[in-house]
Amino acid sequence: MQHPGDGGDDRAWTPGPQPPTPAKLWGGRFASGASPDAEAFTASIRFDHRLWPYDVIGSAAHCRMLARQRIISATDAGQILAGLAKVADELRDGALDLSPSWEDVHTRVEGRLREIVGEPAARLHTARSRNDQVALDLRMFARDALLDELDAVIAVERALLTLAGNHIETVMPGYTHLQRAQPVTFAHHLLAYVEMFARDAERLLDCYRRTDVMPLGSGALAGVGYAIDRDYTARLLCFSSISANSIDAVSDRDFVVEHLAALALAAAHLSRFAEELVLWSSAEFGFIDIDEAFTTGSSIMPQKKNPDVAELVRGKAGRAYGNLIAVLTVLKGLPLAYNRDLQEDKEALFDGVDTATGCLRILASTVQAMRPRTDRLATAAEADFATATDYADYLAKRGLPFREAHAVVGKLVRECETRGCALSDLSLDELRRASELFGADVVGLAARAAVANRDVPGGAAPRRVAAAHAEAEARLEWLSGEVARRRDQLLALDRLLTDPLEEP
């Protein structure tokens, strides 16, 4: 089904003709309504209104099941479905007020349905509690959100793979401790991030499996006293399984925590890459040019070109972590089953989803427009004795214990520092004064040759990088197909509002 709008859509409501008092939906237990302060404090419609597509579709599936089981009549069910379709149209057009007096989106949908179809609407909540209804809506939202996030991860991976494919043999310095260490290729460095985002995609896809469990039919906490068919409802809503325990089903938010945890780790990867973009685009590095479309100027310094997009991606990792901790904290002391504290899960999840997808999408666009400065990369790859390990390996391959080879080359590096030259500037005679094992084939060893020597699976040699690039592209193609297949299933759910009722 269609994913609702961005989390910033906390639209204001304009008072119009007053609807029926929401309290009437709850029967006769209360003699008076809540105080305005309590009503405003407990209302969640300000943010949970974005669940309306799932509330409407979930209600349609529940209605169809009730009719098929002869719990309500086909006539009532037909009126309910037509009314739900009208409610959906009005919500889609922004025609319904979202006053806090309605408390939540579920009450708003039900209240408007009663205005449209009258008494049959009151039968819709048969064999259903607000507890399992909320759990259902949130799981349906999370399924769509996971697919959106996977699409965004795919976009980042695809941008990185496209850029890497053009630079399989472009050398650059690799770093440890932010000090130049050994030469690698630009593609190999980018593919390191492809691997990180591939793991993020695996986590999101795995989270989808545990999210794809239908809680409807659990009632408030003990199940329901009607001959319902939960498997049928699950098939209508494209859930792969139903919950096994009614108490757990209404109180479980593990899928929210797992979702936010996956997004927090993705945010860490985004932040690491954003930090490198900030460094690489600085004058001190000069490795890349970030397109002007993804930079900003200074209010006072005319020459500035600031990598603000990358900096904001880096900064938003804190929000991702905060959302995860917020939900974990809500859950840590809750007794079973449902408690109103669980209302706090939605803002954290909504913000986590919006933040992650926004960062992934803007980073993909930034990478697509980014230009590496191959001359600067190549120069830096040759500097600061980046091939020193290769000289030590050369000696070790000729029988000198590596630790001794390490010491020999360390002395050569110190000598070069004193003389102000590079290892590649040393003649064969100068090398042999350090060790007779040096031969003519090591004189003037260049970064490109050093990279080619790393010819092992997972290594930086261009041949291995090209193979890894091809494997990553094949993996991404499979993932794209998997996401598309699941999305096609969910988009078809809108038919629940219009398809004819099945015979009981």
C-alpha cells in the first residue's frame, strides 16, 4: 500500500462543524469527558495521523473477515467498506480535521465512519481491541518503512558502485590512525562502505521478517471470544505469520527496537563516510570536489565552499542513537501487557525512519555528483613512505624474518627522512647497504605496483577489486528484486477497500 508522507506532516487543523463527541465511542463508563489538559497531554493524533492508511486497510481486512465468518452481515460489511473508502479519500485530501479531541487516528477514522454509515460502523470493532489494532497499524507502517529504507540503501550502494567502477585502478593512500599507511585504490576504499551498507540492508531485511507478524485477533490481551479466522486476515494483509501469544502480541515492540537499532548502525556508517567527505574535500586533503549543489557558502567569507550536507548527515547520527535509547528506556520496566507508555514508540520510530531515509537519499545524490581528484590521490599514495611495508615484504619473501625486515626498512625510512627523499629515490647500492637481499626489481617501487601485490581475496589489487565490484553489483540486483517483490504485494492492499466480499 502507499506509504504516507514525511514525519514533518504535523499539519494544523482548522476547527469546522463539531463532530460527535469522541467519548461517545467508548460507551457509558465515564460521566464526563477528560479535562482539556489531560486530553491534550494524552492525545497522539498530532503524530499518529500518519498511520491512517494502515488503520483504514487493517479495518477493511478485519471487516471482511467478520463478514466471512458471519460475525457481521454482508450488508453491514459492504456499507463499512464503502465508508472506509470515503474516509480514506477525505484523509488523503486533507479534508478531515485532526483535533486533539479525537485522541488518536483510530478514533478519528471510526468517528468519521459512524458519521458516514451510521449504526453498521459500530459493528466494526467487534472482536478487536484498540491494543491489537494499534500493534497492527504500527507493524504495517514499519513494513513499508523498511522497504523505503532498503530502497534508500540501494541508492547509496548503487552510487558508490558506479563511482568505484570508474576508479578500479585509481591509487590513493589508505589510512590507519588517520596517518597514511599503505596504498590502496579509490574503488577499494569505496567498496568498504558498500560492504557496510550491504550489512545494513541485511539487517533491515531480517528485521522485516520479524515485523511481518500479524497481531490482530489478540484483543486487549487475552484473545477474543468470537470464531475469527486470523489466518485469513493475515493472508488479506500479506502477513507471513500470525502472533503466537496474545499477551506478547499487544505489548511487543521488539520490532521497533530492532528497526531503530538497524537504523542507528546505518547512521554510524553514514556518519563515517560523511566525515571522510568533509576531510577529503578540505584543502589539506583535496581528494574530492563536492558539487556546489551539496555545499553552502559563508555569510562573511566569500571564498568558502562548506560541505554542509555531509556535516548534517554526520550530525544526525545522534538523533538515530537517541531514538533507539528512548524506546529501550520505555520498554525496560513495563509489566505485561499493554501500557500507555507504548504510545512513546511512534514518534521515535517515525523520526528514526525519516532521518535515516533522508540521510541515505541525500548522500546518494552527493556521491553521484562527487568528483575525485585523481592527481591528488596519486601523489598522496606515493608520499609518506606508504610502500614501506612492501619493502619489508620483499625481504621477508627472500628469507629474512619479517621482524628483522621490518627493522631494516625502518632504518631506511629514518635515513630518507634525514635526507628528505622517498624510498623510491634510493638506488640499488643504497638499498643493499641496508640488506644484500634487495634486488634491482625493487628499486623505485611505485604505489601502483604495491597495490597490485595485494592480490588476495578481499585485497586491494585491481583484479580483486574488480571481482568484488561485480559480486556487489549482483548482490544489489538480487536485493532490488526482493524489495520490489514485497512492495508489489503491499501496494495491492488498497484493493481491500473496493474488491467484492468473499462468500462466507
